[in-house]
Amino acid sequence: MTLRLEPRFAAKARSGLFWFVVVLILLFMTIPAVVVIATSFSPSELVTFPPAGLSLKWYVRAVTYPDFQNAFINGLIVTSFASTLALITGSAVACLIERYAFPGRTVLEAVLSSPLIVPHFTTGLGFLMLGVALGINQGYAIVIVTHVLLVLPFVTRSVYVSLRNLDPHLERAAANLGASPGRVLTRITVPLLLPGMAGGWLVAAVLSLTEFTASLYVTDAGTQTLPVAMYTYIREYSDPTIAAISAILILATTLVMFIADQIFGLGRILSIDAH
Amino acid sequence: MSAAGTGAPRRRPFFLPFLLVSLIAAGLFLAALGDVLHYSVRLFIPGSIEVGGFTLANFARLLRPIYRTVLLATLIISFLTAIFTLLLGYPVAYALVRVRRGWVRSLLIVLAITPLFTGEIVRTYAWILVLGTNGFINSILKALGIIGAPLSMLYTSFGVILALVQFSMPVMIMLLATAISHVDRSCERAAANLGASPLMVFWRVTLPLTTPGIVSGAVVIFAWTMSAFSTPQLIGGGKVLMLSNLVYLEGLTNLDFPLAAALSLLALVVAIGSLGLMRPAIARLERKATLY
């Protein structure tokens, strides 16, 4: 197609066309977020585009609506327990898989990574039934357990990658110098794994805060998390209050992700960096 | 693994506590799945969440035309979503891996990956605003004079697939970027030195070397879309039904736990089945790729 063009020019045109396509695709990915933010400042109850003015009233309604306040606090309770428990469990699983050979290791690994494959509604339905069977279907416990299992594969992966990159000589040196196994763990292994653990915890916390489908099954009116409360609101009202909350969440996650990228290197956590 | 190569005997502290914690987690997940399996073979008693004796009637109910239609729709929507996500994801993944400027790379990572973390409700709601009768697309098309009456995109398969594609992009981009970052650049350079044009290098070297990533990306998104719930629920608005919506309807609205459990198992089998079929295909592709 570029036969008669000078090669230099053809290369420029090709690369220009390529980046044009990439920018278009990125626009497709980001326009919904932009539309949400624009709508959140709309003065009217009817959602129209473009908004007919500027107003902050939906932000006021979003932060003063009691259901959202309760749901936000529920979410914080569930997330702080779930991501911390997932961090402890995930670190144990990662060590077990990387360091120890024992019968059934691959089975254990498969079972604990399967929440990635099993549809969230199946997981949610299962934990709802389990909660009923154990008599804990009302309350935070079953919500926390569900979230721990759902975010566990992400924490395990993050810690596992750090563990693979850890120089075993450091631990052996400490042990040879007389450090007890507990001391090696707390003074050498955990500090060296800290970036992977922190990155995994962060991803777990964000995923738990925003998890919706399984939460819809295992929460009730008293324990519903923010996404569930938002879903209920969307079904009942059509004003831009949800746009206001969404705008806050979009800006918050973008900020957190940007900072995380600076500190941990998201490319490394998500393992897309070139080797 | 790592213990084998080092020669020195490795001590194994903390094996039991680590194992105990892992087994508790695995046990809880298996118990939840076991409950789904258990309920799927129990008799539904209308008006009660108590279940009756053992039966296979729930699976027989799955054979009704309505469930077959919904299963087929779920498969078609998931397939189309996987294909379109692949086509749109590849250029972004390629740019992400090959761009040299650090800040462009960071920007691409944040733009491409952040949507994954804003949660499905926020993203689904955003698409309601984009696709609605007075929404973003209709307002723009009207302002440009392209359409007189608003297009109806909400409550259509088109709208559901569009939202699902945007939803699946971050995961697809991550999987493809991993594959592209593993391509040995010297193969590309060799082809270029032998006179292949850049397009030819991409078409005959880079693309074939990334086929394992392409297949796994497409299959993962297919299985992932099988389990999408909020998008068909809110954008489909009851007019576009996927398995997930039926599970919700039967389980939480009609309280027919046995049928909901049978439907969930069906979705689980399709998801695991497609991923299981992928493994040998990828192994074959990887063997082929090393021959190049």
C-alpha cells in the first residue's frame, strides 16, 4: 500500500496510524468514566448529556444518604478483615507452593486458584448456602470469608512472584549465623517480601471494596456493601447520585493505582514487564 | 523445586501452620461448592427454602427450551465479547510493551488497567449513561444531525456486548502484554535483516509467536464473560438474559435454590470446560512456536 512512498515516510505514517488506533481504543475505554464525571455535576434530576449547568448537590446527597453511609462502613469492615486475612493466608499458600514439596500440592494450588474461574454468582450462591447450613448467613463473617477466597489468588500470586525473586542465600546466611527459624522469617523473609505483600494487599483491598456479584448473595440489609447499595439505588431511582459516588470512586482508584505504579511498579505486580 | 538444586539440606520451619491455614481456606471453598452440588440434586418445595429428597429433576428442568435459549445466548455473547476484546486489546498491549518513553508507558498502564479496579457497578452504570435514550452517544449523534430519533441501545445485546468488551479489556491487555513481552526480539531483527518489511515481520514473526497468549486471552475472557452478572442485569434490563441472571432470578427472587444450583453448575462446567480444552491447544501452539 505504501509502495511508492519513501520508506522513512511510510514508517512514520504507519506508526502514526498505529498510535491513532491505540488512542481511539483508549478513548473507548475511558469515555464512560468521563461521561460519569460530567453527569455527576448535572443540576437536573433527569440525566441528560451534556449537563445543563454545574451543581454539587448530587455529591451532597451521595455522602448524606444513610444507606450509602452504612454500606461504606460495612465495606470498610469487610475489606479490612478480608484483605488482611487474605494477605496472611495468601502468603502461607505462596510459601507452601514455592518452598515445600508434599503430596497434593498441585491439588491445593488448583483449588485455591479456582475462585478465578468459578463464576462469582456460583461462589456467592455456594457461600450463601454454606452460611445457611452453618447458621451464619446473617452477619459479617460469611461476607468476609467469601471475600477472602475471592481475592486470595491475587495475593498469593503477588507474594509468590516476590518469593521467586528472593535470594535464598540471605535466609541461609542468617540461619547459619544462628538465627532461629522465627527470627529468619520476621527479620529476613518478611521484610524482603514486603513490596509483594503490600502490593497484594492493596489489590485485594480494592477488589474486595468493589466486589458486587458474590456480595449480592451473601449480604443482607444490615451488612450490604457499597456496590450492593448502589445497585439497589440504581434499580429504584434514576437521578445522578450514583454518578457522584462513581466519580469519587473512579478518581480514588485512579489515584491509588497511579501511586501504586510509582511505588511498586504495577507492571511488575501484574507481570507484564519485559524480562 | 528450589530446594533440589541447592544441594544443602533445607530446613522446613512453619510447614504445619502454613499447611493448616491453606487447608482451612481450601476446605471452605470446597464446602461452598459442595453445597451447590448438594442443593442441585435436592427437590424444590415451592414457597419454602427447605428442600425435599434427592432427585435429578433440576437437571431435567434445564432441558426446557427457555434454558436452552438462554444458554445459547450466553455462549454467543461470551464468544463475540472474546473476539472483539481480542481485536481491540492487541494494539494496546503491543503499544504498552513496545513503547520506549517511560511516562507514556505509565500512562498506558494506568489508563488500560485502572478500569479493572473501579468495580463492575460503577462501570455498568457508566454505560447506562453512555447508551441511554438521552445518553452520550444519542446526544452526540443528534447534535451532529446524523439521527433524528434516539437509537435504542440500552436493553439490547449490542449494548451488553459493548459494555462487556470494555469491561474485559484490562484483563485481555494484561494477558496479551505478557505474551508480547516474551517475544524474542532477535527473531524479529533477523527477519528484518533478511528483508522482511515491518508489517511482514509483525504478521509472520510477532503474531505467530504470541498465538498462545492470544488463545489464552480469548478463552479466559470467554469464561469470564460467562459469569458476568451486573452488565446483562442492568444494561440488558431483563431483555437480554444470561445464565447469571437466571441464577439470580431463581435463587434470590423465587428462592428456588435447587434450580439456581443446577444452573450455576451448568455455568461452572462450561467455564471450566472451555479452559480445560484450552490447555492442550496452547501446549500445541507453544511447541509450534518454538519451531519458528
